[in-house]
Amino acid sequence: MVLGLTTGLTIALGTAPSAGYPPYEPAAAVPAPVTTRGIGVEARIQEIEQTWETDYTAFLRSPSGLPPLDGAAVAATLAELNTQTGYRLGLVYIVPEADGLELVLASPAAAAVQYWLPDVPRSRFEAEVDNLQRQILRPNSDRYLAPAQQLYQWLIAPMEADLTARRIDTLVFCVGERVRSLPLAALHDGQQFLVEKYDLGLIPALTLTDPHFQALQQVDVLAMGATEFTTLADLPAVSVELSTVAEELWPGTIHLNADFTKPALQRELAQARYEIVHLATHAEFQAGDPDQSFIQLWQDEQLNLLELRDLDWQTLPVELLVLSACQTALGNEQAELGFAGLAYQTGVRSALASLWSVSDVGTLALMREFYGQLAQSQGGTKAEVLGLTQRAMIHGEVALTDGQLVNSAGQAIALPPSLQAPAANLDLSHPFYWSAFVLVGAPW
């Protein structure tokens, strides 16, 4: 949909390598987008909010009863969040259409902007998304760079001048089908990954997102998980992960293996003392109805996406739900809705989950760094903490050395013997290991 005609722009990108990978030639620039600013775009924002609020609440069988926000209300909410957090947030809507790609940027104290790219129809866009998703799953290859650069040209470059002029440092994405399972952190401008330039978050719709900021400082963590499974792969690093999260870095309570059951989870949540719930286990966002997506508990017990709501999270103080070993059926609309709608469905303010199953050691590396950064953030946003974590991995500050995992603070822990050989040649700077993890729901 095109609302008007003004002059667009393109950004010339460099070719310097990042994270030790050889450079690619910059992706071919598309013709300048058609740009529109002002009141018409504010009305378009309300249309998008209405559409996606309906999509999510219908799929999750959880009507919100909330009127969709328009552009003015979105800008006011972002302005209040800027004041609360000290960060400058920009909200980016991405809407693939049959005849082109629509981008909309909303931010405080400046007119909303629509960028229309008629040369990027949905078929072309989805082919490039498929390519990136396929290539990034190969942790020993840099072939992901070509689609990562092309997608950057389409999704970020058209608005980069406005992002710079508005001094945006945090991008909150509110996106359509196929973009919800795109590893946005791994988009690449020819010199840097997107997460090296901005902190990032993903929301289903601002209408469905808690607009209040609360810093996480020295709160209790409920850490639960399993190392052994009957039909799924074992996760031997989970015991180390739980002790790291809820003993070494944060105060908390641990339930492992036979203690990881629905009654135990209900019993602990009933105490209403935990602001972080960390579940280190298999979880799958699958095609079909939300009851097909699940979190695996001990043995054959599962908690599906609809049953999560029955735990009554909305009456609890939980700020962050972490699923540290989950995966999503990439490219499936229902799986994407379940993934991106996780925080809304549970009633927690934010959730950290992964688009694909990362290696056991890679997950431990990211989680250990994330909780270490969170402990030191002193009032920062969750998006900032995840960004710091991913940048530390990109720059080689989180590494595997002689059977030990070293974090950015130089602290080392020994890996279980069964994991030392498989971990010997892992390059944790590759986006396979860090770009799968996405903050959904309120990133502040």
C-alpha cells in the first residue's frame, strides 16, 4: 500500500569483514523506496496494529479487549519509554505484500514514515528469507552473508538516514508473516551485524505489549530443567546451566530432572517470589493449533502453549521467562505466531527464546553470558543485555579453551567431560550460536 510520493534514498554499504569472515560484495541496491510521512502513516499504523492484534488473539484464543493504538498513541508510548529507560526506541513495522515490501518507522517527536519497495514483492522477499534461514544453520560456513546483506538492504538501509537523524539506539520490530522467524540480529551491512549497531526486540503488536519499564536487579530466579529425555536428545549441559544461573550468578531455586514437573512448577510459582523463570529443556513451536506447541517437562510430561496460560502468570511478578533450548518451525505461520506471541500468551512481560535448536554448549555459553551481563546492567533494558551478550560472542569474548568456557569477564568454568570433545572446534562468533535467541514481548 502506497500513501503518497516523496523522494526516497539508498545507503552505500562497505565491504569490510566482520568477526573474521571474508567480505562479500555489497548486495545490489534496490531502487529508492517511495516514502510517505505524517498523518496518513499514523492511520496506517493503526491498521497494522488492528490486523496483528486480531491475528495473535485469534490464534492464541485469548482476546485482548484492547483498542488498537494509532500512530500518535504509539509515538507517545515510545516517548514515555524513552524517558523511563534512557534509551531512544524506534518501532519498525515490516509488512511483506504480494506487490512490494512495506516498512513503517515510528518514533517520538518526529513524523512516522512509510517506505514502500515495489521491487521487492513477497515472493522475492520470502526466497531471500528462506536462503538466510537455510545458510545460517551451517555453523562452519559464511554463506549466510550474501542473504544477510541483501535483507539488510531491503529492511534497514531505506530508513537508516532517519534512524541516524533520530538517534535511535534500540529497534523494536513488529512484523508480519515470515519475518517473525527471521534472525534479524544477523542482518549485515557489509561491515557489521545489525545487533552491533542497535539493541533489538520483537513484539506481536504494541497494543499487546506492556508499556512499562522495570529493571531487573538481584531478583530471585526459578531455574528448572532436564538433562535426560525418553524421546528427545539429552541435554547434558543443563545441570551446569542451572547451577550457573541460579547459584553462581543469581539467587534462586533449582529443580532438575525428576523434580521438573508441572506440580513443582505450579507450587514454586504460587509463592509469587520469582521475577525470572528459566526453563532449560526442549520446547517446540510447531505448525497447527497452539496446543501442538509445547515445553517438555520430566519424562513424558508436556506443557502446551494453551496450558501455559492456565498457570495464571498475569497475577505473578514474573518479568522474564527464558526457554533456553527451544526451536521453531521456520517459515510456518502458526509456529511463528506462537513464538512471537509467547510473552502475550503467558502474561509475562518478556520472554527469551530461540528460533532453532542451538548446540548444548552454545546455549550454555550464551545463557551464562546473558545472566552475567544482566547482573551487571544496573537498570539497563533486557534488549541492551541481550545485545551486549551477542556482541561479546561476535567479538570472541566468549570462547571455548582447553575444555573450559570463558565469559567476557575472563571467568572460566569446566565443561562436563562428555561435552569437551564436541565443543573443541565450535566457533561461538558464528551467528548460528547467537542470532537464534530473540527477546519477544517488552524488550525494555
